[in-house]
Amino acid sequence: MAFDTHNGTRGARQPRRNRVARWGNQWMVGHVRRTGSLGRTQVLVLVTIGRKTGAERMTPVGWFPGGGDAKLIVASASGAAHNPSWYLNLAAHPDAARIEFAGQRIEVSAAQLHGAERDDAWRMITTQSPNYAKYETITDREIPIIRLTPR
């Protein structure tokens, strides 16, 4: 399915990327690669190909079961008006991604959920993690849900 969620007109402000934020991201990537979690939250490292640079980009993201071996991730950007960069990278290269967690490396294909399938997944996600429901009230864009299926 198409990656077709447009940016909104209102939402939370995303912090600027600085040296401390980059260091924190690198630390989280290493930790998630080893353990597969941050506290009680299940996290994976999403490795995408930059849509402009072609370089590998690594982003720690929370995940939810998506049926079988699939995993669901949410492009919430903490309720920002704009979609996160990793969403745009996946849209450009949906079959060139991989996930890494707890010592595993899995090549995946990405597909955005739509309609009733998205609504069912959103209910499950907001039941398990109520913070995601708050993000929906902050922004006016529909928050994308992406299914990552092993290739």
C-alpha cells in the first residue's frame, strides 16, 4: 500500500538535532541491538536508506505485534505536524529496510496500513500504550502505522 500521509498544519515542535541528541541516539541503537528493549518498552532499530543521501540511517522505534512475524511501528513523531524522516525514507525505499534488536538482523518490507486495518491496529496500539492516543490530539495529521514484514 502507498505511503501517502501528508504533513499536518499543527503539532508538537520537534527538538533540533545536536551533538548530545546524536550521542543519545547512538547509545540507544547499541543498547537496543544488544537487548531489544528500553526498560519495559519493546524497541527495535529501524535501518533505512536516506531518500536524499542514499546513506544508512538508524532510528530506535517502539514496536507492536503485527500478526505472525510482522511488527507494527508508529510514525507519531511525538505528535509533530511533520512525518518523521524515517517515514519518508521508508516511503522512498520500502523494500530496502531492516530491523535489528536483541542480536537479530532481519531484512523487511514496509507497508502503510489504511482503512479498517489501520483503525484496528490503532485501537490495539493505544490500548497497550495510551501515550499514542495523546499524540493524535496534538496534531491534525493522521498518524501512520507501518507493518514491517520479514523478506
